[in-house]
Amino acid sequence: MSQSIAALREWMATISDLSEVASVLSWDQQTMMAPMGVAARSDQLATLAGVIHERFASDETGRLLDRAEKETGALDPDSDDACLVRVTRRDYGKARRVPASLRAEMSRASALARPIWAEARRKSDWSMFQPELEKSLALRRRYIECFEPADEDYDILLDDFEPGMKTADVRAIFAELSRGLVPLVAEVLRSGETVRASFLDGPFPLDAQRAAEREILEAYGFTRESWRLDDTVHPFASRSGPDDIRITTRHAPDSIHSLFSCMHEFGHGLYEHQVDRALRRTPLGRGASLAIHESQSRLWENQVGRSRAFWRRFYPGLRARFPEVFRSVEVEEFYRAANRVAPTFIRVDSDEATYNLHIILRFEMEQGMITGAIPARDVPDAWNAKVKEYLGLDVPDAARGALQDIHWSQGSIGYFSTYALGNVVAAQIWERLRADLPDLDASIEAGDFAPLRAWLRDRIHRHGRKFAPRDLVRRVTGSDLDPKPLLAYLRGKLGEIYGLAPAR
Ligand code: ZN
């Protein structure tokens, strides 16, 4: 390694260490900290974020990059060092464009808006939250102005979550997805086939839930040496190093949702755990983007965790842990219930098919909010009309409508689409890996996930952030983002459960 690249790596390593410290503090806040600790913790996290930004956006980073770039011309463009310099340059260019004062204003505004949103949701009162959203949108517009004009303003927001993705591309993907999904869901609902699922209301004693989660996670690849599982309010995965993976969940006695949530967060955690150790302490040492990350969590939660092979293996154990609830439920009935389609107002409670419609709706709302076509005061009406159109439901109140998600209160506009893009990518990857691993169902049914973990490590995880998300998808699947595999996967599974005619 040349001296100039070594110097850049050393400089970036301290920034990476500081970010990992911040993630431990944030994990602690959400799992362990006494509630009154929040004031001190906010100061600590704000100070760290300031130090990280100041150091990274400094002239020194620019000088180190200039020198390192002189050395990368001769390198293989796929080499770690060439990717390191390229990705750091991109991040640096973005970090330099936004004044520290605007960043501070944005983070202050979201800290203030969050409790107001929580109160507005509790009271189901949009008018309480509306001024906060207006302020947040005004700040996003100032943020957009920091950058060179893009094809659409929304591109600039999207790029923070999904580097290189354009609004027009997402729009085209989602248009094709909804053209397939809306009629599929309608067909399912018209089929007359009833899928009994009342047994999914429990009761499920928490100790038995925890034991069931451990059993599945340990088969997946969770080890006590490198992972933790703790309770929180909003489940998430966090890491402060490839061998310090922390996933969280939330339990309720009337649901086994936590089981699926654990599988989901495991997928996020495994991605971070399997990044090549040579990329540690560099900006490349983590997942490629939110959509790629979500493809990994969805794959373990849905493609694996809602498959027939999976439940053939794990249902007998689950049934034994909850004998009263599952006494008269055979594995096939459980499998059908785990895949039931039931439109609901609430995104996080929705099934694998209708979930994507919730995201498409939010993506359209956000574009309208940024262009000004949907002013903040009109958001609930526009929202309700879309829910009616896509899901056939009448939204009863704002709490179950436009106030349900935390994202806008945090100023995260451009984030939602990565959830459905993750589903799209997961299905593309699944198609590819089933072709590569013809015995996959048999190994899942045997509870052996090593071949799946190894495939994901070699094709996706080890690269970390080396490649742009779309480039990575092309390398793995041979094609650009494409909703057809997701539509075919859903059609195949739901068609069988609901007795639908094969697609024409
Ligand atoms: Zn996720």
C-alpha cells in the first residue's frame, strides 16, 4: 500500500472509530439507559456528530484524498484501495456542500419535532404536527439548494439513502410493481379462500417466545461470541464492529411478531458481520445502502422465514412451546397463516404483498410535498385518497393515516422507498441464489443455513460499500433493479395458497 493511501486510511480510521462509539451510545439509549439520561445523552451524541463531521469535512481530508488519488490511477478499479478513495471522495463532496449551521438546524428541528409528532399521533391531530412538517420541508428545500441542480429536487434527498438512485428510476420500478400488485391483491381477496389465522393472536408467554427466538437465531448463525439480542421499543440492528452485532426486538403476549422481527434484524446484522475484515475502520466497512441492507433483512424474514421448508423444520418446536394455541394447527395451516394477505391501514402490520403499496403511497406523497403539489395541510386528504385507491380502505383517523410513521418527524424524506426497493432486490437475489444452490430447500428444512450464509457473504456482504448499490445488484444478479422476480415470487406463493389461476 502506498504511503498516501495508508495516510488516508489512518485518518479515516479515527472517524470510523468515533462513529462506532456513537452507535454504542445510541444502542445504549434505546435498550439500557434510564429515561432521565436523555438530556446528557443528547449532548454527548450531538458533540460526537459535530466532531465527526468537522474532522471529515476538513481541508485535511481533501489534502489526503488529493494525494491518494495520484496513486490510484494504476490500481485495479475494483481493488479495496481504489474503491476506498472513490467512495471517500463522493462522501466528502457531499459533506462539504452543506454548511454546519444548516446541519445543526436540521438536527435541532427533528429533535423538537419528534415529541410533537408523538403527541399529535396520540391525539390523532394532524394540525398539531403540520407546522413541524412545514418547517422540515423548508429545511429540506434549503438542503437541496446546497447541491448542483438534479433532474428532480427529490433526487438529492433520495441519494442520501440510496446513492446513485434517481427518482425517475424508482418511479418506473414502482409503476411496474403496482401494476402487478394491485390486481394480484384484488384477486386474492376475491378468491373466496379463507386463511384461518386467529391462532396468531396467542396468548404467547414471553419466556417461551424468547426461547423460540433463540432457537431460530442460533440456527441462522447468531452466536453469543459476536451478537446480542435485547428488548427495545422500535426494533433495530446496530453494530460497533463486525464482531459486536446488536439486534433488538419488542414482545407482546398476543403476537409472535417478534419472531419475524428477530429474523429481519438478523439479516441486517449478518450483513455487517460478514463484511470483509480488511475493510474494517474504513468508510467501506458497512452495508452498501439502505435498500441493499433491507434486501438482506427481508430475505431472512420472508423468503426464508415464511417458507414452507423453514416451518417444516421449526414449527414442531414452536408448537411444543405453545401447546394450547397450536394444538389443532398443523404445519400447513401455520404456513398459510404466516403468509396471509390482509390489507390494513398500518404499514408495519401489513403482509408481504400489500406492504409495498404502503411504500409506493409514501413515495408519491413525498414527491408531492417536495414539489409543493401537496402542501402540508393537504397531506391527510391526499393520503386517505391513496389508501382508498391502493388498499380499498377508508382511513378512520390521522393516527392510523398520515401520522403513523416516525420518519417525517425526523426529517427523513426519501427514506421510505428503500423498503420496497429492498423487497425488489431480495427477490432478485433469491432467484439467483436458488439457481446457484439447487438444494437450498433441503438445507433449510435440515436447519442448515451455512450454504446460504456463505453465498451471501461471497456475493454481497464481503464487498461492504465498495460498489454503488445498482452496480452491486448487477454484479450479483446480472440485471438492473427489476420488480418482475418479486411479482413472480408473490404470485407463485399466493397463487398456491389462494388457488389463483396461473399468470397469463
Ligand atoms: Zn430493516
